[in-house]
Amino acid sequence: MGTKQTAAVPEQPVANASPWLTGLMSRTVVLSLVLMAVTLGAILLALNAFTQYRLTVSQLAEHKTQELMTANLLRQQTESLVSSSALLLLANNHFQRREAMFEVADRAEWIDRLISQLAALRATHEQFEEIRNDRDRLVEKLARLDVLVQQRIDLRQQIERSDTPNQADLTQLADIETQLVAVIQNTRQVSSNLGVAAGYQVTVIRDEVGRTVADLNTHIASQATLLKAAAAAVFVSVLVLVIFIQFSVVQRIRRLQSSMSQPRPLPGDIEVKGSDEIAHMGTTIRRYVDNINAKEERILLMNRELNFLATHDALTQLHNRHYFEQTLNQQGKALQAKGFSAAMIDIDHFKRINDNFGHAVGDQALRHVAMLMRRSLPEGVLLARYGGEEFAVLASGVSFETTQQWLEQLRQLIAATPLRVGDIEIMITVSIGLAPQLPGGDVSQAFKAADECLYLAKRSGRNCVTVRPLRKSDEEEPQ
Amino acid sequence: MSLAPTWPTLRGWLIIAFCLSGLCSGAALANTTSVTIDRQILPPHLDPTRTASASTAEVTHMNVFQGLTRIDQHAQLSPALATDWQLSEDGLTLTFQLREDVEFHDRRPFDAEVAAFSLLRLLDPASGNPQRQLYEVIEDVSVEDTYRLRLQLSRPDALLPFRLALSAAVMVHPDSAATNDKAPVGTGPYQVLPWAGEAVSLTHFPHYWGPTPAIRDATFTFTANRFELEHSLSVGNVDLHADASPLPSHLQLALRGDYSILKGSSEGEVILALNHAHPALADRRVRRALSHAIDKQALLSIYADTTPSLIGSHFSPHHPAYVDLVDYYPYDPERARQLLAEAGYTDGLELRLSLPPPIYAERGGLFIAHDLEAIGIRVSLERLGWAEWLDQVFTRKEYDLTLVSHVEPFDIDIYARPDYYFNYANETFQTLWAQIERTQETEQRHRLLAEAQQLLAEDAANVFLYMKPQHSIHRTGLQGVWRNTPIPAVVLEDMYWE
């Protein structure tokens, strides 16, 4: 797996100003406050308008209506008072006369209270004095009428009771009738004045109601315009807030989400603009992605190391025996087809090095020999630490003689290259057993033969290359 | 009376005004917890223990103030602030068990001490309770414990629990008794809002011991003027007027559909009261002449849709001891003139008829005056306001004749009180009444009551006319209005809107 180098993520500078003033929240708060203020303004405007309407309607309903009703009742009762006077005039007996006078008294008493009520409602008394005076004059006339009617009734009864009417009574009756006509004419004039005065009050109040209604209509129209403007302001405020949220929040979050949706997001892909909360969030995500990528790199490296350790000897860096044997198993047929040579190499007197110089120097000796083997042998030669101080060599695709030559040069190189440990030089030699591909034999048989040759080399005095020649029996006795 | 304006433009404006009025009163129309009740008579004050005026009781009794017992619309006695009572075997000790959860409107508690104070105050002549004589049988009042009250009686009185249900015997608190006339504080379901001397506004008392009434707010208005009353009813300003029968327009109102008439009876005897201190009226022949002079049947024509029961004495036909004396003095102007002549008043008697404001009195006064003039008596009519009537006629007794209804039930005892406004001092009757009070046996008692009725009729103590009908007119939908009023009361607690 390949790796990508990532640039170090710089720490996002924190704005000097308070985030309340410059951050997303502050802008949102400001916009919300503006929206709230505009909305509240509209509501207050509407409430104020409603209050005005309520007050005006209440004024109309409670006061003006009552004034109008009272004034109309006053006008009506003044007319009824005149009707009552007609009843009085028509009375033929005292029952009817008293009944009419009761009615007159009741209406007069009510008229008096209606005048007081109207005066109190209209908070003025001067203009009602004239009405009250007219009422008093009318009641006075009616009282005079009552006396005349009473006299007329008594006189008529007296005349009816007598067999021959007295001329003086008849003259008096005619005189009373004349007085009644005069009083009635006078009463008509006074009652007319009273009716006109009461009617004037109705007209005045009616006009006031009309003006109030007109003022109310004007006020409603102006309030309606203001409310429309307020509604438009609310609409604009909402629009600004929506646009702000769309561009400053939603779209940026979408871009962040899009960057994070890539299979392997890179810190540079994550947008960091400005210094608000979303920018801070982008910086945090970028740092987080960077950390994740770094950790992933380390994990990959460790995996490579683990893979190396699984196929190599940690001390000599040569392939280990497990890898060597696995390779031979995997490539056995190919090697047989291609031809190969097998060799086993063992460090001479290695135990003595360990004993004399310690295991650390022994390890150095192993690394020293391995290093010389890598340097001396071509790259195509498979090298492995086979165990302890023993190494295995497999050369394929070259002749046995070439291999033998390479090994001889190796032996000489090792023998000629002492291991320097401080001021000490330690001479190291190796014994090498070399076997060719045996007829019909596989790699393991070749190595077995090489091992036997190594044994012979050790027996022959070490520091030599012992070769397993092909024998006639190899061909006769297939392995 | 019609409200239709004569000017077309004015009519238009009135329509607007009514519509606007409807805006404001719409809530009130929809409101089923308030009621406006009109009475004709403005109470002189609001303390029912200090006035003989039924107008005070009509507003406050059982609404604001309550007694130990109460009387329902069927004249049945039931517990009120007393849950129970026991009469000793000798009939001389009456023990009341009181409710324990009662508070006055100022949150002061009600207990036996308060009840004892109320009854002792009732018996105190200085308290000015005009019905004090009804309770003179109470000799002593003592507190047995916090909620037990014992009355020691001078003689057995089976009617005492009934009398304790009258408005004169309501419970008052020592701390508020003196100011109850202006700012009443009782134990009833309603408390009185600050009163300026005219309309009385009541509102539900939230700590009332009984069930929460359906009507939460009530306003009592007082319209003495007949034309104004008819106007108020015609425009729907009034939900209930309890005495509409003599009102000329009440039948037309009932035909509209939004008003209903409830035909009931009362215990009110309508009488032509005579001042026995007047030299002529002290003469029984003159009094009998007046009784013969008045055409009672013609008088009843003031009621368009009912014919009230005539009476011949001061006694309700509803009572089992009633004796029919209606024809004791048949209408006979000739006999009346003859009696006047016998008394020496052939041509010289002049009497003043003082009329209180109720419609039945004013309209009836016309008939009375007409009848009396027919036998040669010169009559001057005097119309008085209710306060004037109470002061001039009832208190100072400055009158000759007056036409009035005595609404207190079973109040024949007033003829045994020489200081009563009749100035009627008849020792025979006083002795008879004392005997009636002492008599517990029902049959014997009824016999004595019959004698008393007979005696008053024979003596022509007053001119006894008829039982006042109680035809209330109310907005259709208002339920629970008492059909009959055995005692003067407008009981809001029983009312509700349907």
C-alpha cells in the first residue's frame, strides 16, 4: 500500500475579538434580535391599535351610546309629557285627572333625572339648565292645567246634579274653558321649546358619534399602513435570516460533509474560512483528519516491519529459514526446470567466538558474515540464515561451476576480512558444503547433499569449500 | 311605550348604537353567571335587622345574611347556620347545634358566641330591630360550647324556629354589626361590593360554606318610576323583576318570548291602613264606612292577568286558621254614607291618602280616592318616596290613610302593638293575642286566631283588601326564581341560567 505525505496542519489562529461579537452565534443573535425587534414592533403596533380601537369602541358603546340613548329618551319623554297633558285635558273625572297627573309627575321626574344623567355624561351642566327650566315651566303649566281641569270636573258635576243649570256656573265653565285654551297654547309653546332643546342634544351627540367613527376610520387606515410596513419589515428580516443561515451555515456544513465523505479525506480538502464557529469546527476536523492520517502511516509502517520480521532474520537481515523453505516449496518445480546449486555455510568455531568474546560479538560475527555474503554473492542468489551460525545458499539459473567459484570467493573474502571489535580483529572463516542438482533429485536432496559436504568440509579442516561431485550411482539410483 | 324614533336618520344612529352596545354586552349576554334584578323600592340601608322595609330583606336575606334556620319557597323550614335543634320536653329550652365551617365575609368565624351576640342584640330594644316583639319569648341565650347554643324561653313557642328564619333574626358579627347598614358582612353565599347608596352589586363569596352557586354576580337595581321600569324591561336591561303583575306592559313583554312570567303568591296582605290617632278614624263607624265604600273587585282591575284573593281581615288564606271574612263589609256606598252621617261627617270629612311608590299602591290609590270621594270624603293624594313613607308614615305616623302591603308572613300580631304605625290600641285584641301566644294546642290556637281575625274585621281596624299576587317577570332561561315568596327574599343561590 502506498502512502501519501501530508503537510502539517497549522493551528488556526483564534480571533482576538470576542466570539460573541464576531462569531456565527453573535451574527445569528444580532439577526434574531433584529427579527424579534421587528416582530415585536409589529405586535406592539397591532396591540396599540387594538387598544385604541377598544377604547374608542368602549367609549362609543358605553358613553356615546348611553348619551345618545339618554338624549333620545329625554326627547321621547318630553313628547310623552305633552301626550300626558292631552290625557289631563280630556279627563272627565278625578280618577282620570289624577291618573294623568300621576303620569305627568312620573314623566317629569324621569325627565329631571335624564337631564341630570345627560349632564353628568357630557360633563357639562350649563346647556341643560335651559332644558330644565323648560321642563319646570311645562310642569308648572300642567299643574295649572290640573287645577283648571279639576275645577271643570267639579263644575260639570255640579251642573249635572242640578236640574236647572246655574247661569253663573255656565259662565264660570266657559271662563275655565277659555283659560284652558290659553294654558294649552302656552303649554304647546313650552313643550315645543323643550322638544327642540332635547332634539338638539340628540343631534349634537349624533354628530360627535359620527366624528368619532370618522376619526376611528382614519386611525384604522393609518394603523393598517403601519402594520403593512411592519409586516414587510418582518418578511425582509426573515428573508435575511434565512439567506444568512443558508450561506453562512448550511452550505459550509454541506461542504464540510462533502469533504469528509471522500474515502480518504485530506486536511487540505477541508475548508477553513473566517474565524467563526464553523471555521473553528473545520480546523478541528482538519486536525483530526491529519492525526488519523499520521496514525494510519504508523500502522502501515508497523505492518511492513512485521512482514519483514516474518520473512527475515532480525539479526542478520537475511531471509529466515521459514521464508527460505517456503520459497523452495513454492518454486521447487521451477528451480528444477531452471537448474540450481545448493550450499550450506557454517562459521567455523563459532562457539569459541561466543565463549571468548561474548554473545554480542558472536552476533556481530553473524552480521559480519551475512554482510559479506550479501556483498559477495549476486542478488539473484537466495540467502538465508538457516539456524545458529549456519546459512543456506541457493543459486539458480547459473552453472554449478560458477556457483562454486562464487562460494570460493566468498570463503576467501570472509577469511580475509577480519571482524574488528574495538582494537581487536577477530579472524573468521567459514566451511562450505556445495551440492549440484542431483539427477532426478529435488532441492531438499541437494541441500542434504550440501550439508553432508559441509560436514566433510568441517572434517577436512574447515575454511574450505567441499563439493559433492556427481556420481555414477546418482544416475542409477534416482533420488 | 315605544322606542322607535321618529327621525329616520336617528333610527340609523340608534341601530349603530345598539350594535356597539351589543359589542360590549355580548359577553354579558353569553355570561351565564350574572343576573340583574330590579326592585322598585330602594332599601333605606342594607341591615335587615334594623328596618321594617322588606326591600332590604329582598336584597340581603339568604344572599348576604343567613339565620339559624331558613324557609324555602314552599314555606318549609330547614336548617341553615344551625344543623339541628332540639326542644326540651317542657318546651322551654331550645338547643341549636351550629355549623362549624362558617365564615363571615371578612373571614371572621361564626360560632355560638357570635350567634348569642346576634340574638341578644335582636332582643335589645336599643338595637332598633322593628321585629323584636316576635322574639320576646326568648328569656335567655347561653353558649353551651363553641357550636352549641341554648335558648331559654319564657313559655313554649312552637313558631320560634320559623321566626328565627326571618330576616330580622339573621346572624351578624359583633365587629361588623354596627356598619352592616352601609357595608354588610354576613355568612351568605354573596358579599356586597362597596355600596354608594343606589344599585347593590353582589359577588360570590369564595369561602362560602355551602355549594358554589351558579350565579356568581348579581346586581340589584331600583326603579321606582313606572315608565323607567317599563323602558328598562323593554330594552332588556333587567333579568328579573319580582313584582310585575300591576305593571301595565308586563303582558306585552311576556308575549315577546324573551321574557316569561311566573305566577306566584306572597304572604303580603294589601290593606288601606288607617291612622287611629285621627279623630275621625278613631270612630269605628267611620272605619266601617270606609270598608263599605271601597269596591274591592274594581280595585283588582289593576291586575290584568290575575284575580288576587280578597281578604276580610289581616290574615293569609294560605294559613289553616284562616276565616273567610271577605263579605263582612260588602261594597255599599249608601251604607257607607249612612255610617258617615251617623258619625257626624255628613259633609265635612277630608282625608289625606299617602301612597308609597309601589305600582299597586299608586294605581290602587286612584280607585280608593275615587271610592272615598263617591261617599263624600274629600281625598288629597300624596305620593311619597319609600324613604319618605318609612319616615313620615311608618316612623312618625303622620298620615291619615295609606295603601300598603304587609309582606311579613303571619304578622297579625302587629295589631297587638299599640306603638305600631296604625296607632291601634285594642286591649281586647292584645289580651287575645297574649292568649294565642300561650296556646300550644293547634285546634285551640286556630280557634283563637279565628277570633282574632273576626275581632279585627268587626272593629274595622283597617280596610283589608286582597292578597298581593307575586307575578315575577324574568328573562326566559333564568331558572330557579321563587314562584311564591312566603317571606320577602330574592334567593340568588337557587337561580341559574338554562
